[in-house]
Amino acid sequence: MPVFALNENEISFPLPQLAEDDGLLAVGGDLSRERLVLAYSNGIFPWYNEGQPIMWWCPKERYIIRPGNVHISHSMKKFMRKHDIRVEVNRDFSDTMHRCRIKREFAEGTWITTDMEKAYADLAAKNLALSVDAFIDGELAGGLYGVSLGRCFFGESMFSDMENGSKLALIGLSQILAENGYVFIDCQFHTDHLESMGGERITYQEYKELLDKGL
């Protein structure tokens, strides 16, 4: 199937089902609030490197965590009992996102470009994105950020400055979302870390049904 070229002057996407086998759907366009909201509302997300055109993805197999099903291991429960754990929502969205960028930039490289930082900060200013930070004994330990539409959360990235930092942020996020009736956390792709936290694979059709329910 062809990879579609987007017109910057038209806020639209091809059908998600037309994505390539690897999930690539379209190239081009912009990171305007309207385009990002339309993208996430259909399970599409941008993922590209600095200097590349914007690439939009919609994998046919999805990886999610249902907020009420997040797995907390025995060792993590023991860790949480031993320490003073605090979770904060929207402490400083831009700072959390930048910490995610820096952690990856010096490790394996990052898709979090300067333009993306600006675009997602704009979403956060309109309550369409949020960040969660975890503190261990009063010190910032880790965090994550993502897009929040309706009762759906689309995770983008996370960071750890201390042991278990990002895990605690994800646990805190899951508990907050479960209390507010969210249907899923979209993890985009499988990792062993997310699997250990209760992640599960579903088809795009199953994903779309949950998406429609949550939106």
C-alpha cells in the first residue's frame, strides 16, 4: 500500500486500516492541535526523528494497559511500603516531557523534537495532555506524559531518575485513570517493562471499539 502524503492546509488522514504492515500510514502535515486531536482520536500518532518529515503511524496490533488491571509486583508493594511515595499530576508538563527527551537523547536517541515539545505543551495548556511525576521520600524519581482525550490516555514517553521511578508514575497514573473511568492506556508498542506491568496485545478493531467507547 502507498504511504500517503498529507496536505498542510487540510486537516485529514487516510483510513487507519490503510497503514503499512509496520504501521506507517502517512507523511507530512503539521503538529497543530487540531491535527493531533484528530490523529489520536483515530489511534494515529506522530513518530519521527529530528530533521525528518513528520511520520504518522497506526499499528495494526496495539498494546494497552487497562487502568484497573495494572500489575503491582510483590517486590514493588514491599518497596512502596518501605518508602514515602507521592504522585503528582501536571507538576510541570514541559519539564516532565523534556526530562523524557534528555534521558533518551543520551541513550538511544529520541523522537521528541523541539517542535513536538511545543506542540504537546499546547495540548497540555488546553487540558488535552497531562504529565504524572512520582516522588520517593520527597525526591523526584520519575515521570511520564501523554495525550488525554475523553476517557482514553495515550502514553508517549517516561523517564526514571531513581530506581522504580517510571513504574511508580505508571502505577499512580493507572490508579487515577481507573478512578475516573478511563478505558485504556495506549502504550503504542510492546516492551517487556510494559508487559510486566499488565500490558496486553489487542487488534486494531478491538482497540477502535475501546477508543469509540472512551471518546
